[in-house]
Amino acid sequence: MATSPNPDASSIDSPHPRVAGYRVLERLGGSSSASVWKAVREASGREVALKLFTRVNDKDAERFLREATSAKRIQHPHVATCQDAGQSGRHLWVAMDLVSGGDAAALAERKGGKLDEDTALAIIRDAASGLEALAAESLVHRDLKPANILISADGTAKIANLGLNRSQAADETVTKQGAVFGTPAFMSPEQARGDREVDLRSDLYSLGATLFALVVGRLPFDGPNPWVVLAKVLSEPAPDPRLLAPKLSAEVRTIIRCAMARSPDARYQAPAQMREDCESVLAGGRAHNAGLIRQQPSAARAGSGTVHYGSVRTTLGVTVASDGLTVSPAPPWAWWRFAIVALALLGGLVAGAPWLRPATIVPTALTEARKVNTAAAWQHCLEAHPQDAAGDEARAMLALHAWADARFAATEAGITHHRRLDDSERERRKVEEETAAVRAQAAARRVQPVPPLAPNTPPPPGPPASP
């Protein structure tokens, strides 16, 4: 670790920030809370990606430097190596491998918003391999998304932005229960709730959400603000990708649905399982591991559960940054909690409080099924809500679809039968007409018999005799 001697380091948004030991060349990108620069390490002359963060407090700095120490131990072809990290004045910084190909989000944008299945599976395969390296160090990334998967010049994918890593054996006095870090649309439900026991299966959920975004071209959960997105993550199952991308193969859909199961027990249990399925599908095979996991009764029950909206309570204190979101519980006496309750009661009195009743909240699966009204959509709704009112509606609509299909088949069979009868009748009439015509022609060509000669009638003269 290194600490820059210049306490008055320039802002991360300044033209050329100063970090001891590095010569900054140009800005590569960034957000409101961090910026990424192309720099040269003066000691070795090696080009690196230098990421500078705004330092919030001493605890954040302690956690950042501790996790950077863990990240430096990881040397893997599918992980962007953390070479160094430190503190420069009011800012924290980390030096990583410079990957020239951009990230997966930029690649999808260049391809028209989404990637073909083979390219996306290759990226997820490499990222899952990188997660195996994190698992070996007992680390959880906690912010996997397309923008944090870098693509090298030869097409190799590397997991990057390890600044949010959290050791599974971390000191809870620094990272406390109820504090949530990450990007809402790619968070697992347990990460969005701020659960203390968040393991690598949460990263596998985020990797499944990343695959969803790359092949579908949209986020699995979206909304006008992070609060709405968090509420959807906490209360709704992941949408069926084939409802949004009908040409998507069944095997890729299976991988996504297994990785994005609501319960960690219903997901892939290790990155190697997801990597093996990606390799198998790329080779023309099937996602065997996902099929075995989803066939387990416990996984099926766990994957279809519903979370009450009361679990959104940890999302009331929210700080949003363009590259992530931090959620921490507010003190119970915060004045704005009383203001929220008062506004909710006032809105309920005005509108009859329909939105305060959980029964009136329409799940995404039910909304999609009502919109497209196909048997496949209703089947997905039934799988997502087997025990509630949405499931009852799905069963009724599936029965209606089955009755309509049966009636259509019967109608088609009747029409086919009548067509066959009509064809037989026309054929019979045609044969009779042809037979009558043949008989008429034969009668017309028939030769009349010569009448017999009368008695004593001389015979007709014959030909003259030859001389």
C-alpha cells in the first residue's frame, strides 16, 4: 500500500490529478464518485488504469485498503490485477491492469444494444472463471455488472472494479449488517435486503443478471429511481428472458433462470458449475448443472417464494451514485420517517389507499402474461406464483387456453372431414359423367346391321369376270 505525500491532491475531476509514483496521461471515464485515468507507473514504466475515489470517512478508507490488500493476492487471467492502492489527500486510489478493449456494456452498445448468445456466453464463462479465483480467497465481489467486466484486445473477459470486494470473514465493525453496496438492477435479493450472510452465490445471481442484460438488451429490473428497482428485486421473481427475446435458446434461458433464482439454494452453488454450463452450451451441448439444480424439489420451492414488502425497510436511507448504490438503515427517530408516514396516510385517504394493500400490487410476471396472453407466459406466471392469486389466475387462463386449443382442433377436424366427403362426392360424380360420355360415344359409333334379302331375289351383281 502507498500513501501519497501530497495532502492537497487535486480533485478527481481535475484535468490532471496527482498521485505519487504515477504520471497521469488521460482520462478514460468515470462517474460522480470516481474517475478512471490512464497512467504510467514511474518505477516500472508500465501503463495502468488508475481509479480515484472520493474518500468519505476513515472507516471507508480502512475497508478499502483492507480489501485492496486481498485483491492484490489474486493473479488470474480473468481478473484485472490490482497492482497497488493507497490514499492521496482526500482521495483513495487503486492501480489496475490497463485493458484496452473497453467493457462488456460498451461492447453491447457498439453491437446495437445486445450481444449474440455465443459472445455473451464466452464473456460469462470467463467471468465465472474469475469468480473461482475470488472464491479461493473467500472474497465476494458484490458489484458484478457489464460495466465491471473488461474485454481485452483478444476478446478475453476480466472481472474488474474490485473496490467493493468483501471478505466473507471480514471484520463486521467496519462492514456492518444492514449496509448494502452494489448496483440495484444487478443485486441479489439477499444483498438488497442487507443480509449479513451474503456469499459468492450472490455474485452468481449478478452474473446471471449480467447475461440477461447482454442477450436481451435491457435490465432485468428497471424503474424511474433506485427505490423502485430495489422494491422489484425484493418482491418479484426475475422475468423470463424469452418473453422479451423470443429467439433466445432454451439453454441460455435455463442458465439465466438458475443463476437468478430468488433463493441462494436454488442457484448455482459454485462458479465452476456456471462456467461448465456455459462451456457446454458453447460446444452445442446442454446446461446439465442448471437442469439438475432446478429439478431438486427444495430448489423449486425456494425459487418460487415471495418476499413481503416489509423487507424494504432497510432501503429508507439511500445514497445513490452513478456507478452504484449504498443503503444504510437510518435511526428510527429520523424526522423524515414521520413525514413519509404522514404523506402515505394522506395519499391513502385521497385515493382509497389501494396501493397500500399488498394484494393490489400486480407482479411483473402477471403483468407480462396479461399483456401477451400466451400459454407460455401464463405458465411462467404459474411457476413464479404457484400459491397466490396470480397463480390462480394463471391456472384459469391456462385451462381456457387448453379448452380453446381443443375446440380449435375439433373444428379443424370437422372441417377436414367435410372436405373429404365433398371430395369423394365430386369424384363419384366425375366418374359417372365420364362413364356416361363413354357410353354415348360408343352408341354413336355402333354400326347398324344389314337387313336380310327377300326370297327369289337375285344376288347383287359381282365384279366382272376377267378375260
